[in-house]
Amino acid sequence: MPDIFRDIFLAFVRVHLLHHAAEGPIYGLEMIQELARHGYDMSPGTLYPILHSMEEAGYLASEQQTVQGKIRKYYYITEEGRKALMLLRPKVRELVNEVLHEETVDKFERTDGA
């Protein structure tokens, strides 16, 4: 069971990264903090390979900038990334709505005596 949870979680992380990159440049530590805000504990050893793979796939592009004397790598969404996000949003919405609707129906049926 943990493998399926991890696989699904990481898929949602990828969509979440595209979402934030569409709003503006992102960087790794910022996204680790953003995910922590949602209750997810993600290590740099998990997040950075995801960012790199999304860059290699053409969904993100990166640029290094010096911030307070340190080099920081910012990631930007590409046109391919925008297209992917546009296709993913309705699919994610449809699946989540269906799953949450089923949960509501299940609860209703249990309290209804069905």
C-alpha cells in the first residue's frame, strides 16, 4: 500500500509544481516549504530529482541567480508545461470530484442504513 500512496503523492506534487511555476518562478526550498504548509514532509533528495526530470522532459526551464551570495536555481514553466497543466487540471478535477463524491455517497449510505 505505501508504494501506491507514494506514486500518487508524487504525481500530485508534479502537478502542484507546474501550478506554482505557472504563477511565477519557483525554487526547491520554497516548494519544500509550500508542500510542508499542506502537511507534506518532502526532502530535497526527493524534490530536486523531480524538478530535474520535469526540466529534462521540457515542462520546466531553469536559470541560476545569486541571492544573498548563494546561487539559487529558479524554475520557470515552459510552453509545454503550460499545455500539460491545461490538460491536467480538468482531469485532476474530474477524478478528485468523483472520488470525493463517492466518499460522500458511502458515508450517506452507511448513515442511511444501506
